[in-house]
Amino acid sequence: MKIILLKITLIAGISFGFQFILPWWIIVIVAFAIELLFGGKTSLSFFSGFYGIFIYWLIYAGIIDFQNGFLLSKKIATLFHLPQMPLIVALVTALIGGLVGGMGSLTGNLFRKVFDI
């Protein structure tokens, strides 16, 4: 259990640092690398990447949304016919990021197992 929390924290923290200077898809490489280094059960590897990025993007989207007075999230909600609740747009954003991070983490774990690293 401790190793999963460590991986979630590392994925979120390193992604936070890299996303200021690199494109958004660096989260895939970070999740891949962390899972490649630490390994673990394949069934849990997806969730470490998913939760690491989900939590990070949810907090980050909430902070950015709060700073601009929920203006962009309301416009995006209107565009996609969602309710005018900024939290829903932040959750959808975090869900998409979590899926991308989870796939990167799962790929890193399976890569480790295929090549016996």
C-alpha cells in the first residue's frame, strides 16, 4: 500500500514540475517511467497512474478555474451541453488526464514484465 501511495505522489509531483516547461503529454512519459522503475502488480499499475494524474489535474484545473472566475469552464460547459457547474468540467478534465496517465503507467508495467527489467 505504501508503494502505491509513493508512486501516486511521485507521478503527481514530477508531472507538476515538468508541465511548466514541457507539453501536456509528458504525463504519459512520467507515469511510464515511474512504473518502469518501481514495478508491482499489473492490476494496480493502471490505478497508480490514473489517481496520480487525476488528483493533480483536478487540483490544477480547480486553481486555474478559480483564478479566472469560472469563466472558461462555464463556456466549455455550454459548448458541450453540460450543466453550468464548473466542478463537472474540472472532473471531466481530470478524468481524461487520469485515463492518459493510467495507460502510460500500465504500459510501463507491462514493458517491465515483457523485457524482465
